[in-house]
Amino acid sequence: MKILLISDNHAWHDDALLKYAREADEVWHAGDWLNLDLFHELEKLNIPVRSCWGNVDGHEIRSIFPEHNQFEIQGIRFWMTHIAGHPGKYNPKLLSALRALSPHVLICGHSHILRIVRDEKFNNMLYMNPGSCGIQGFHHIRTAIQFQINGGKIEQVSVIEFGPRVIRF
């Protein structure tokens, strides 16, 4: 199962992003869509989407996606939420649930900072933040993550760089 993990597109998408989406079995979005244009493009391509809403997402997006999206695939427990913090400094509102639910993979966005790391303090949980695939924010390079789920394992994790964040007027 091939996954494209993105976040924080902030109403932006382009052909480069859609090219990688076409190669995926599912697109996972860790919040801050801002509008549904990208979602509708993915629907046209018949690409399933798993997502959560982000802090800038309005009622329309919040009515489609949950704040916390928890699911299991091939025995791997995933938790996707927009504002999770990062290893060593998780969102205090999530700490007790993180300990109780013990996900194998925590996916978030919000920071626009690409980070993939194992957190030994949380049962070697894999933490994944794809950075931002949009053009709004302080990040310099637009990024995403692609990986595969195969036989209950996360494999072939790679970072996609779409190039510099160029503001268009």
C-alpha cells in the first residue's frame, strides 16, 4: 500500500503534488487544507483520502474530517492530528491519550517542519510530520513524505521536495 503524506497545503496545490498523488494508493493529509479544492481534485482521481482538520480549517472541512483520526492498517495503529507537538514536547492535551492509546505511528502537521523520528520514550513510536506542501508559511522548501505499508511494516520512507516556496501574486 503506497501512501502520500502531506500537510498544510493552505489552499495550494499544483501538478507536481498531483503527480505524486496519482502514484499513491491513498493520500493522507494532516490538516490545514483551508479549502476543499485539493480534496475535490483527489476525488476526481479516485484517490482515497484520510485526514484530520487543522487549526485554520473552517466548518466545511471540520464537517468532513475529525480532529483526531485514529485507524489501523495491517496491525499498525496510526493517530493523525494536526497539532501534536514533537518528541520531547508533545501537546499537553494529548499526553495522556498518547500513553493510553500507544499508537505505532503519530502523524501531524502544523509546524511546517519536516520531521521523521522514532520516539523511544513512547514505545519507539514513529513520529511523522511531512512539513508543508503549500506556499504559505515560513518554510523554504515544500515537502511531503511517501512510504509503503507492507506486511504490517512501514517501508521505503522517502522525502519529496517540491522545490522552493515561491509566493505568487
